Amino acid sequence: MKTYKSDTIIIGSGAAGYTAAIYAARANMKPILVNGQQPGGQMTITTDVENYPGFKDVIQGPWLMDQMKAQAESVGTKIINDTIIECDFKSKPFKLIGDSKSIYNGKTIIIATGATARWLGIKSEEKFKGYGVSACATCDGFFFKNKIVAVVGGGNTAVEEALYLTLHAKKVLLIHRRDKLRAEKILQERLFKNSKIEVIWDSEIEEINGNENPKKVTSISVINKKKNKSKLINLDGVFVAIGHDPATKIFKNKIKLDKEGYILIKSGSTETNIPGVFAAGDVADKIYRQAVTAAGMGCMAALDAEKYIAK
């Protein structure tokens, strides 16, 4: 069992965590970054990245995270392979306990644990993730120019994703397991007015079908739950939009969360309700959910933490 001490402990290692580490290290805060169960975060399961500034050619998500990690280490960040399982924000300095039983004491804490997309949970979905199956239209819609895609879901996110995809795809199918949508009325109106969108009611995807070489989605098997009838639909991509789960389980009752479990931060800042504890990236942002915005918030969190220590 080891004890680590630092001006700032960063929990999580996606774009937000690594960027916070780079800025904190450059401010001589000697940051310690605990990288969690999925080092590199959501970007490690993202294949082609075309919308991160600074790269003319397509880059790979895992490669981008490797570069951020290397940069964070090169400026002085200590990166530890561990997962935080307990936190005490009442003690000063703040105290975190890792899965390894190690103790981390920090004058400030930056939470950058991210959020994960909810998936359908079928085997074929896992097989084609990154090869036609996605949970982010903004990230991957561009790859489906003049193609046919499906969006699964019935809430605001699903409708917004479907509308966004009409900018690229020639046809968008919205597959919903009920006979009415949960999305806001104004979004529904836009959806029903859009000639590129067709809604498939009372239905669920049973199987995602595709080719092996090259690996790509070619069709889906859909079942109508009311009629108990299955049909095959030929298409090129499937976007799952049934919600996200922020990784905030260990912070419940320790820090203010909204009803969906996202960390509440002050407007124009990364400050939480506990002075000295900051949150950055998808763990606090349920609107944009982009690597570039997460990186921006990571920068903000490090600057906020530096300011807090200097008080």
C-alpha cells in the first residue's frame, strides 16, 4: 500500500484528464493522474477521427490518446495504473483510495471520469463497433454521405442525432420500441417534417448484419414487438442513441449531481459545490460530448485548480 501526495490528483485519462495534467504540470503542480479502468477513455474505442483540430489527415482515436499521454508524461505528470474506488472530500487534503489500496492525498481534485454510451447489448453490435455501429452522429456522420443509416432511440438525443444525420445520409430510419417519442415537441415537429426521416415504431433491432472483409454493416434484422414480425432492412450504419451513463457512482452523496448523475459545475467554470474539487469533460457535459470540448474543460479545470491553490 502506497501513499501519494500532490497539489492536484486527476481521476480519469481521456482528453479531459490528459489535458488537465498537461496544464497542471506546466504550472508546476506535480499532478498525479490515476488512469482508471479504461486508460484513454472513450477515444480508445473510436477509430477514425476527422474533427480534432490540427490534423489534415484522418487520425485514430487510440493514437491521439497515446500522444496526449506521452505529452502529459513529458511535462512531468505521474501516471498511475489504478482505479479510484473511494473518495473523502471532507478531509483536508482530500483523500482518495484506489483499487490497489493506495491512498492519494490532493490539495485539489480534478474529476475527469467521463461517461459511457448505453448500448443495445447484442453480440453483433459489439462486433461492428467502429465499423458502421456508433454512438455519436457528430463524430461519425460524415462517413455516411449519401448512405442509409438507422438511429435507435426515442428521446431528445435520438431525434437530434437523426436530424443531424440528414445533413449527410440520403435516408435516416429512426427505430423506436414504443408508439410515441419521448423527445420535446419542437424536436418531434422537425423530425416529422423532414422527408429524409422515416420512423419505424414498436420495433427493436434483433441483429446487425455485415461483411467480414472489409468489416462493415450491410443490414439489420428488426422485430415489430406488437405484430411479432421480423424484417430485414438493408443499410450502411447504425447509431445507438439510448442515453449515456456518467461514471459518477463513487461520487454519489459526496458531491452534487443532477438527476441523471452528471456532476453539477458552476456556469463558466469547472468548480463543483465543493471548493477545491473540479470536474471536466463528459462527466459534467451532457450536451457536446466531444474530445475537443473535453480537452478545453480539462484546461479550464487545471487553471481553476491552480487559482484555488494560489488563494
